[in-house]
Amino acid sequence: MPDAPAGTDGREAILSGLNRTRTRGFHFKTWILSGLGFFTDAYDLFIIGSILTILPLAGWTKLSTAETALVASTALMAAVLGALVFGRLLDYLGRKAIYGFELVLLVAGALGSAFLTPVNGVFILIAWRFLLGVGIGGDYATSSTIMAEYSNTKNRGMLVGMVFSMQSLGLLAGPLAVLGLLYAGVAPALMWKLLFAFGAIPAAAVIYGRRSLPETPKFTVGVRGNARKAAQDLERYSGLSVSTSSSTAPTRVVKARWSQLFTDRRLLMLVIGTAGTWFLMDWALYGNSIMASSITGFLVPSTVTGLALVKASASYNALIFGVAALPGYWLATFTMDRIGRKPIQVVGFAAMAVTFLVIGVFHELATAAYLSEFLAVYGLSYFFIEFGPNVTTFVYPPEVFPVSTRGLGSGIAAAGGKTGAALGTVVDVYILATGGLSTLFLVLGILALVGLVLTILLLPEPKQRDLEEVSQEGRFLSPMGPAGSAAPKGGALPGSLLR
């Protein structure tokens, strides 16, 4: 790699080295370290549904409706806290200082749920699920930020998307684990413990790797102003040699403060755009899960109970995830650097709105007489959630916020998503009970339309653009004056985000 041009600072050399390199082995190493966390996140969040079905067969007293709701939603609510806390710490202490500790919480929460929860110890289980959820939220903030800062410009969408798309394998692993234990003849009293414990394995496997990662060079040079250390870490981890010896100007640093996420007009619009669309997407996603229960009702006779019901439900869930969800995740991941994040998110929200409104208007679809049509609409809605905002809402936040606020910006966006998931889990059940399935999907269709509008108005297109360009870090560089003084007062208006 050539020296930085005379008269520039070491920051430009580091950024150019990372942005212009081809995709290398260190990119895929970072993906594995980050992606296995997301595999675990998905497994841990969704396995609870199967476990709640198994607990009464394992000697537990039947949980009340309130207890069931708490056990099912605690991890989602705790993830809001985890995303905000870890997101702020990412910017305050640095990426390396905390990366890996979120997985320690995941492992502790999974093992505590499995082996330190007595039969009928519902509130002890809730406590362990809370700890697990904090770790999940932390992983959402940390992994996206770190993968984005190690990515090159050409394939950044694919690399960050690959981290999130490991969720698809975690979703599939849950029902497959249930089926494996059932066919192995494992008793329910042991099965629920093993299903919890399995979630600790992939997370534990990469804790050391995460803790061994050097600080991301973009943070070292962009926030701490240490170009020499950034170059050393970059060469040690990636093999890229970037010389900063010819720099004649002092290294400039990004001075955007966390408070400016709420006071700078452009950053505030991005907070609303990223957190708002993720909130709406997760509400719709978890509302869509009610449709899965309807499918199970169509396909599994009411006379099927006990372990036979668990087996049938797991089989259909594995089929749904494998056929509809998994292809959507990976198609979005491998095409977003060509198609763009914004078109995929727009098409996804639009397709969600259409499919949800079709079910809401033509409510006879949700009857056994129209099972084939119902499955077709359901499959389309699930596919376009994945080939759409479920992937892109994860990729967007670390791309659009400046490096000094990237962790918290990503954390706020993830917290918005998990708030939508938790709220949707509760409110959708109430809507379903009072207004029926058609009313629920009319509401979800409207939410998808709002997500479509927010995407069009508030989110830029980051495709093939450097992180520094998309996030407009130049507005916050010193020694150009106090943080943000280089920009017009109040920042850019929402319309300029489309540039």
C-alpha cells in the first residue's frame, strides 16, 4: 500500500487502506466471530416457544397467561437495555474494551436457564432470560459496528448482511434441535434443559476470538487520533501494510458527540429513520408469527397433543424457516451491494403491506377452505420480510452514523427494533383477541406502509459509498473547529439525506 500523499494526515491512509482493499481472509474471520453470536441470538430468542410447550410435559405446573407472556418477552425487553448500554460503551470505551463481554452474558443466561432453574421456578427463569436478553441486545450493537468498520466499501453490505443472516441458521437450528432430541427419545425433563444449554455452545466458542480482536483501525484513528497504532493493528490483523510516515498534517479526529444524535437535525432524522423502520419491521415480524400458529392449527388436528404436537409444530416451523425465510435472508445479503439497501427495504415493506392487507381484507383466506392460498400469501410475506427490512434495518445503522457515535446510533436502532418486537408480542395478542385475525393484519399492513414512507423520506442509499461519505464525518472533523461547527447550524434537512 503506498504512503499517504504529502499534506494529508494518517487518517486518510488508514481509511483508504480499509475501504479500497479486496475482500480478504480477515473479513471472513471477522464475519465468523460476529456471525456465530447472531446464530446464538436467533436460537435463544425463538427456542423459548418450543420450550414453553415442553415444560408442562416435564413436571412444570401449567404457566398462567401472564407468566407465559413474561417468559416469552423478557429477553426482548432486556435486549433494549443491552443495545443502549453496549452501544454507548462502544463509543465511550472503544470497541475492543467490551467486545466479547456480551457473549459472556449470553452463555451465563443460557446455562443459568438450563441448570440453575428448578422445576416451577418461573421467576428464576425470567431472571436468567433477562440476563440473556441484555447480552443479545449488546450483540446487536457491537457486531454490526465492528463488521462495518472492518469491511471494504465494495462488499460492505454483503459482509454486514452475512453477520445478520446467520440468524436464519439459528432460526432453523431451534426446531431441528427439538426434532433431534425427540427422535433420540430424550425425556422432556431433560429436553428443556438441553435446549437451553445448546444456546451457550456457539457463543462460548468465539468469546476468546472476540476478546483477541484489536481495536478497529477506524476507531483508533478516527476517534483517538492515533494513526500509527491503527496502522500497526491493521497490519497485524489483516496483513495490510499502510504507511503513515509521509503525513505532514496533524491527524484529525471525528468529534460528533452522543448528544448530537438528538440535537443535530440530520443525525436526529437518521435516528428516527433507522430506529423507526426497525421498530415497525420487528412489530410486523413478531405479529406475523401469529400466522404461524394459524398454519399449525390448519395442519395439526386438535386431537394431537403432548410430544406429538411438539414434533409436528417443530417440523412445520423448520419447513417454514427453510423454505420461506432462509432464502430471503441470503438473497438480500448477496444482492444489496448491487441493488442497494434502500430499494430492497422499499420493496420489502411494500410487499409486506400488500400481503398483510390482502389477509386483512379477504379474511376468508384464514380458513381451512383456502389453505393453499393462505400458505402462498404467508410464504410471500415471510420471504419479503427477510428479502427486505429484516436484513437492511440491521445493515443501515453502522453505515449512516459517524464513527464517534456509531455504536450508540446502532444501539438505539436495535433498541427500537426490540421495543417493537416486545410491544408487538403483547399488543398483537390483544388485537387478535378483540378484533380477530383480519383486524390484526390490517394493522400490520398499515405499519408496513409507515415503514415504507420513513424509508423513502429519511434514509440515504449507502451502496458503494465509503462509511465516511455516507455518515458525513467531515462535518465533525477537528481541528476544523468545535464539534459540528463546520456544518450549517442544525445540520442538513431530511431531504438532503437522499444525496
